[in-house]
Amino acid sequence: MFGGRKKREKIELSKDAYKKAKRFLLFLKPYRWVYLVGWIFLVFSSITALLFPALTGQLLGTNEGDQPMIDLPNLDMTNINNIIIVMMVVFGAQAFFSYFRIVLFNHVTERALRDLKRNAFNKLIHLPLDFYNRNKVGELTSRIATDINLLQETLNTTIAEFFRQFITIIIALTFILYASWELALWMLAVVPVLAIIAIVFGRYIRGLSKAAQNESASSNSILEEVLTGIVNVKSFTNEKYEANRYEERVNNIMRLNIKGGLMRGGFVSFILFGLFGGVAFVIWKAKSMEIAGFITEQEFFTFILFTIFLGASFGSIPDLWAKIQKAIGATEHLMDVLEEPVEKEAGTKIQNFEGKVEFKSVYFSYPQRKEVQVLNGINFTCQPGQTTALVGSSGAGKSTISSLLLRLYNIDKGDILFDNQTIDSFQLSSLRSQIALVPQDVILFGGTIKENILYGNINATDAEVIAAAKQANAYDFIMSFPNQMETLVGDRGIQLSGGQKQRIAIARAVLKDPKILILDEATSALDTESEKLVQDALDQLMQGRTSFVIAHRLSTIKNADNILVLENGKVVEEGRHQDLITNQNGIYYKLNNTQQV
């Protein structure tokens, strides 16, 4: 969706973008009445603001015998003292209306954006894994943060100002027509030209803004990737390469923004020149008409003030419209996320689950690489409580099988059965609640040790957390820290060693108490001492559970009930360790001899 499409992306917003933007109105719907009241206050504040030029023109042009443009009952509006009193009342009313307009708009905006953030986050965590294979996490987070900030500004300020200017134009034109229809026609002569130019320039400018947004998202993605993998960057001395890669993106952003600035500057300059040139001409025409006696001095001053208001409104509308277009583009990206299909939860809850697993002629290829067949007719059965080991070269399909057990992807053909029922007959959350994964690269959340263990069962008691830590051989090192269970693990668990992180992950799995356990090379990256502690913890964890062990070190799977040897997505050998090593022409025999050497 996002990743890799910026070069192909059209500059203009499509009709579909406007349709997607309308979906955002659903987030405003629960607060529509409050929003409506806010709009009423906006109209009132705009009207009271426009009483200022009318009253000022009346004040400046008041002469004995003149008929006031604004006439209030029981109040002599030819008296400048009375006009000042009315003006102060108008200012007070405008302040009152403006205050409540701002408060109500903010009330609605913050709640609507809260709902949008909540929905977007809920959508993201329920999207299938393939979505994250197609999109960079850094780009996604950047888009959501940036786009929601754009919406916040638009809902709070830009839309209100945009419609305020329209109200100003309508009321100002009404007063100008009342003062002199001939002068009003002269003023209206410049409007169509300005409108056409605004449309042409506006489309081009918002295209540049959208392209700059895409480049900004890409640069943020690079930033997050580099900082996350800073050890790799430094160990491969690729600081210069990454700096150049990031510089290329920020240079593109700069060029697009400078180009956009040039266009906006030229646009505004042209508008101002044409606008003020037209205003100057109309003022000259009005003064000529006043001298000739066609309009009064009061009408002249009122006309000039309203002309200035009208000119300012016309001048600000293109920029406000460009901001609204930018927000529509931002909404389109958010709606793209919200329209992504989530993982299907349909099915029944697992009852009295025993843990039997069968693969029947399973074929699978990853959605982004359909031409590459990863699994080619896999068949095997794992009885409840048995341990099945998966061995083979990289790319043979071992980790893919673990992903399919968790139903992170749907198979292309064949069947995966749990307790003799197909995998898609169970609710996804119910199925995954019965499975625990201990991966090779453990990622901990940046909280405390206790919080990370509780991730296996957020409702567990302190006693259960301690028991899980002890079973995982983690209790002793946890208690050695000054803050013990409340020790902060740092970003992604950086404060802990590899063995310590593995034991925290095992404690998390113990707390989950699953029927099926997946160990994805859980000890391959550890030193001998750490491996022994982790392996002891794993041996305890596997007791009474259906276990799948992905391992490169064959010494860790000698006691497995069944070993599947994979090659090119097929099971080429199957059996126990003592049986497989008797086949001197077999792959397992060769792997075993190689490791012993």
C-alpha cells in the first residue's frame, strides 16, 4: 500500500480520495450536535466580525442629515457616542461567540481523533502478517502520527477559517451591493479570474505537498531502521552509506518543499498583485462616484472597509484550501489502513484441547512471492504431548511450518488439523491462546521484567509470575538486580543478555500454559553456560505439551519423539534420532557427522 508506491503515485487527488475522506465523518458523527453548535457560534462570530466595517464606515462618514446604514430602534445611530457603545457590545459578542466556537471545535476534534487513533491502532494489530511484509513499520507509524496531526490542525482551525472567509465574502458582497451595485460589479469582475487561477495552482501545490509527505515518511522509515539496527550499522562501518541514503531522502524533501514554496510564493504574489490592483481600481472608481454625488461619504467608507475585508478573504482562501487538500490526502492514507482486511476470527472456541497436530498435503507460498513454492505437499502427524523436531538447511521450510501453526498465513492447498478439526474451523484468538512461541531473537517490550513475563497471562498473580520465573531458571538473576521484578529491560530488552532474555521469554510461555509449544532455534545464539540453563528450562516447559523444535544443533533434539528432515519444502526423512543416523546416505546422517566434527 505505502511501501514502494511513491514513485508511481499520481500527483492529483483522485475522486476515490474524496470518498475516503468522507469516511472520516463517521468519527465526527457521535459528536455531531456539539459540532453543530460550534458551527452556529462560528456563523455568529463571523457576522459580528463583519459589523465592525459597517459600524466603522458609519462612524467615519457620519454627517448631519445622513441616513445611517445600521439603524437600531430607540437609539440614534447618527450619534458617534452611541455608535461606539454599539461597537463595544459587538466586540463583546464576538469574543463570546469566538470563545465557544474554539472550545466546542476542540472538544469534537480531540474526541474524534482519539477514536480515529484507537481504531487505527486496533486495525493495525489485527492486520495479517502479510500487511507488514508489504509495508515498513517506520513508514506506517510516521504516516499515522503526521497525518493525524494534519487532521488536528485542519479540524481545529483550517476548516473554521475557510468557511469564515466564505461567510465574510457573502456578507461583504451583500453590503457592497447595498452600498452600490455598480461598484459591486466592478469588484466581481476579478473573482472568476482569481477562482480559475486558484484551482490550477491549488492542484499543483497539493500534489507537491503529497509527494513531500511520501518522502518524509520514507526518511522516517530509514531513521527508525538505522537506529534499531545501529549495532549492524557500526559493525559493518556503514555509517557513511546510511548517512548518504538518509541525505538523499531529506534532499528530495527539501527540493519538493522549496519547489512548493516557490509555487505558493508565486501564487500568493500573483493573487496579492491582482487583488490589490483590483481593489485600488475599485477604490479609485468609488471615490470618483462619491465626488460625483452618486454615493455618500458613509457609503464610500463602508464600501472601502468591506472591500478590504473581501480582498483579505479572497487572498486567504487558496492557502486554506491547499491545507484542506493536504488533510484530505492525509485522510486517504489513514482510510487505506482502516480499509485493509483484518484476520478472520470466524469459527468455534477450542474446547478440551488435547494438542494433536496433522499436516495433510500442505502446499504454501508467501503472498508476496507466489512463484516460489515454500512447502510442497508436507505430511506428518504429531500426537498430544509428543515432541517433533524440524531440521534442514536454511529455506527448507522449518520456520514457515511454525508460522502456519500459528495461522499467521493461510495455506494454498491441503489441510492442517488440530484434534482432527481443520485449522480454519477454530476462532483465531482461541487457537493462538493454545500455542506459545519461544523464538531465537526474543523481543521484549520496554517495561519491567514483571510486565514482560505477565505478557503471557496478564491476569496472573505475583505468585504465579514468581513460579514461572523459577521454572524458567530466571528467578535467581532477576532477584540479583536492585529492582528485581521491577527492573526496566530497556528498548527491545537491550539491558539484558541473550540468555536472560530467552529465560524471560520462557517464563512468559510458562505463564501462558499452552498445549502446543514452538521453539524456534531458542538456544542457537547462546554461549554454553546460558544454553544449559535455557535448555533445562525448555525441557521442563515441554513436559506434557505438544512441542515443535526448530534446531540447527542436533544435540538438542536427540530425545525428540519424531524428527522431520526438510529439503526444498518436502519431508525427505522422518524418524527418531537413533533410526535416522543409521542411514549413511541420508541428509540427517551427514548433518550429524558434520556437527560432531
